[in-house]
Amino acid sequence: MERRKHPKLEFWVRVAWAVIVPLTSALFRRRYRGTSNVPASGPVIIALNHVSYVDPLLTARWVYDVGRVPRFLAKSGLFTAFLVGPVLRGARQIPVYRGSAEAGESVQASVEALRAGECVVFYPEGTVTRDPDWWPMLAKTGVARVALASGAPVIPVAQWGAQNSVNWYARRFRPVPRKDVTLSAGPPVDLANFAGAEPTAAVLREVTDTIMAAVRDQLADIRREMPPEQFYRRPAARRTPGEGPA
């Protein structure tokens, strides 16, 4: 891993890191690949697959270790939750309002953060994958909207291993012994063909699939397996009506 200086942290980010750093060190053996693909400064979008509810902790630690401070998109309800809410608000994370007139605010907030030179983190699938083999699902198009509106580079990142510690859907919690986790970053996704394109539904879908294909390729390299050609579609009964753009 390329050694980078840890960034200076604001108060509420330091509060979060005081929990995240020792917890991720205690529970996981972390392996990083491709960290040099993440710009040391300036706007950048990080797009990842989602395999466990502990992914945000590991991703936050990884972003910190590569010298950046993450701005996550999180469900709006978490911003009023006990203990968690004040930290999210204080650390200037981005709320996602699903199924409301405010749903587009997260896109605008993300674009503004990028224009200020920040690092914005997306889980484009919107939730932990339901694919039986843990490959990425068909993703939402919020990441494409933000990428086209901001022009910021998109770094595809695959993470693998956290599902062996916390597998929410199977109700399996095995934090000990420590699990091996790999995060692998690829080069920026080539979106040159979409420069200046109108964000139609077809364009947004193509951009999103291009980004997620790059994430899937990183995951295939970690797993040393051939990925499926098509993204898994979550059964309609399991989709949440009005899910937001993240």
C-alpha cells in the first residue's frame, strides 16, 4: 500500500474515528490494493459494492488510510437516531431522503461537496447485495447523476470478506476470530463518451452499469473468479418503494 499522511480531522470526524479505528483493527485483518488510484486531493467519487452492514466502517477506515475524509450518503432516518445522529450531522455526512420531494437534495449536496474538492462515497446498490453469490446487484442511478453533474473522477472499489463477519440476511454474526478483508481500487472509470450528455434514463442506466462493471471487475480479481455477465435484480417484493438515488 502506498503510504499517505492521515488527513486532519474535524471534531465530529475525530469522534467517529475514535470508534472506527480501534474497532476495525480489532475485528479485521485489512488488505488494501490500488490505493495509488485514489487522488490525494481534489474531488473524487468512490463507488463500492456492498456485502455487509459493517462495510461503512471498513470503507471509512480505508478512505482515512488513503489520506482522505469521506462524505457518505446515509438514510435520512439515521440523522435523528440516538448517538449516531449527532455524529453524522457533525461530520457533515449527506442524508438521503427516500420517497419524498427532498429526494434530489442528496444529489445536489454531493455535487456541492465535490465542487469543494471533497471525497464522496457511494454504495450504488443502495443496500447489501441479495445476489446468492455475493456479486453486485443492479444499481441505482444516483452515482451516475452525480458523476455527470460534477465531472469528478469515479474510482471503482471492491470490498470482500466482511460478509464472513456480519451476514445480516442469514443472521450470522461471527466477529471472532478476526476476518480477512480486502479493498481493491481500480483506475478511474472511463466516462469520456458521456461528457456533456443529457441525463436521460437511458444514459443514467448506461453510466451506472459502466461504473458497476468496473467495480465488479475489481471484485472478480479479488475472488479470482469469473463474474456473471448480468447484474442480479432484486425481487420486486424486496424493493423498498421510493428508494432514493444513492
